[in-house]
Amino acid sequence: MKRWLFQMGVLWAASFSPGLAYALPSFQPALQDKEIRAGLSSFTYLTKDRQTRADERSGNLGLTLAIRQLGAKNNFRYGIEADGLFGLQRTSYRYFDVAEGFVGYEQAQWNLYLGRKRYEWNDLDSYWSQGLFQPRFRWDYLNERENGLFGIFAGFEAKNLSFVAYYSPIFIPEQGARFDMSDGACRSSSPWFACPTSSMFLFSEPTAVRFTLDVPPIRDLLSHQGYGATFRVGAAEGLFGRASYTHKPINQFLLSYEGLLLSSLVVSATIRPRVLYHDLYGFDLGWKSPKHSLVASLVLERPKRDFTPAHWNTQEASETDISGLTYRTQPFAGSMRHTRLEFSYLHREGGNPPDRGPFIQTNPNVFEQRFAFKNALSAALFTPVLERWAESFLFSTKFVVDTAHTGNILITDFHYIPAKQWFLHLGMDMMGSDNPGPVDFISRYQRNDRIRAGVAYAF
């Protein structure tokens, strides 16, 4: 009985972050096809325990560098899109991400590419950054970016028909916030990574938790193949339909956990990453014009359960159906003709099953849930206000309501180009939830209200 209670407590402490889903306006205007952009960014968190400049979790000052290069020579094509950040106050606050990196060959209507490349697989999956078809870069949960799959891509494109088929011999998982696990403790300089607690009270006694990661050889983690195809029928304007299918690893590691009492004051906890496969089916039916689009989408996920020992406590994946509708419009004429509005609705059935194992805790789960929302509505505005400001100013805001979890998110951004090649940025993020405890995405991170600022120069 005593061993069981200790393991239950340790399981509650292991709150790792497997893969949330959310999408927001970019913090800066998109890079041009041939551009290098260097800058300085600042993040200031508004809650009391994160507002000081010395707070290692705020990571509020960093150098940024982004590059996008696309080129062609005869029938050959190449491209790269990457960016990185280096913290000036905390050197551990850094990342480097390659969203695309490919070479290819095009001949008439046919093309062949090798590397990491983004494609349109499903409109709803991309808009809400679900991370189902393509992996995301998840350094910041309020600014997740969709990366391309890695592999060989063969495609065909005509006026009313296009398709892409892909095969990958390896699995490249999503990249998230950095953390360090040493001397039995977990540390992170990012407020978007929830380290498990390093202590707990058991039998009214303070008990230390020593964590270890049992990571299989890198070859075993990466040696997982995937394949799929996407078909689109319809011209660039008018009615269109898309169907996509993939059989590949889930883009996020799923976790397992077991604990062992070493003494009355110390618990040893071992965390293991797992690679699970799933079949994905995606469908889009929509209509597009130069200024308006309406797309209805459906995504079906069918995971393949792996084998785990009976004494492991595991994060689970279950059959999930996600449906939704997205409307984009530029409704104005005259001086406000560049203003764009976006409205989207997402509904999820299934997914986020309870953890499995002899010492699970179901309310809430030990492991963080894969999907952030069940019923969500979003409204977004992107505008330079007046046409004469369109080349120097952009205001964007997005409001999301999670009706199932009674929470909301507001993101507002101002972008200004005072002179050629210079970019200034100011933004604010606010999150609110009726749930005081970490039972869903918004309630878990609602203390991360913040102000963002940055300056960049494009070469």
C-alpha cells in the first residue's frame, strides 16, 4: 500500500508537455523569397513571479536571425527557411529551427523534391496548428509554426487537378522548448515548458523526486518510415475539394512513466519517450475567390497502440474526429480594401483519453493533453487601416473562445516599417480561464500574460 501511494504521487508530478495545438498571427510580417532578417526581441511577462528582468523563465531579451532563400536554375529548384534565437540574459534560452530545406526538379507539370517541404494537406489542421499532418515548431505555444515533413515528394499540377505523394525513411519529431534534466531535477528557461515538480508531500513528509530520462538510441527513435498522398480537384478559384491520407508516426513523442521508492525521503522517477503510428484522413470542401474563401474540413486520426509493459503508466492516443469551418474575407473597397477578416470554428470528438497503467490519476491526467480545444471559435483581423499605410503598417488581433473549458485568449500585434528594410513590432498576449487549476491549455498557461517588442533589419 505504501509503495502504491508513493508511485501515485510521483505519477502526479510527471507533467510533461506532449503536443498542444494552437495557431496565431505571426509576430512579424512574412519573410520575402530572398531575405535575411536580423533583430532584437524582448518578452516581458506580467505576472508577479515573472516580471523582473533577472527572471530566468521570462527570457525577455534575445538576438534573432531568420532566413528565407528560394532559387531556381533551369529546371532545378532549391529553398530554405530557418530562424533562430539566442538569449542575451540566459544562454540556455535559444533555439534554431528549419521550417523548410529542399532541392528539387520540375519538368512541365511534374516535380520531384527531396528534403523538408511544406504542402497543403488540410486547411483546418494548418489553420489551428493541430500538428497532425505536418510537425510544428513549438518553442512558444502562442506562436506555433507549421514545418514541412521530411522525405521524397513527387507531384503533379494542372489547372484543375494536383497531387503530391511522399515517402520518408525517417521520423523527425516536433521541436519544442529547451529543458535540462541533470542531478535528478528538471530545469527550463521557457515559461512554455511545464517541468514536473521536484518535491511533494507524502504522509505529511516532504519527499524529493529524482528524475531520469531513459531515451532509446537515436537510431531507434528516428528509424520510423512514413508515407502518404494528397489530391486536390478544382482550379485556383471557384469550387474545390481535397483529400489527404498519411500513415506515419505521430509528430509528438508520447510518454511513459514509472516510479520507485528509494527511501522514505527520495523517489526515483524514470520517463521514457515512445513513438506511435497513426493513420490520418483529411478532407476539404471549399470555394475561393480573389477576396473570399469558405472551407469546410474534416480530419480523422486513427492511432496504432504500441506495446508497453503492464507496470508502465502511459500517455494514450485514441480515435479522434476534428471538424470545422473557416471563412476568410476582404469585404471592403476603397481605402480599406487591404483589411482581412477570418472566422473559424473547430469541434473535436474523441482524443485526450485518460492515461493508462496501474497507478494512473484521471482528474487531471498525469500527462498533458495532446489537443488544446474541444469546441473553439476564433475571430481575427489583419489591417493596415488605410491603403496608403499598407506598405508601412499592419495591425492584427485574434480572439479565441474555448466554450468547453470556459477560457479565452486575446493576441494583439502592431507592425511598423519606419524606413526601408527596418521592422518595428509591439504585441500583447492575454489569457483567461474560469478554471484555477491546470486542467486544460488556457488554465495551465494563463499566468503567461505578456508584452512583446522587437526591432529587425532585413538584408
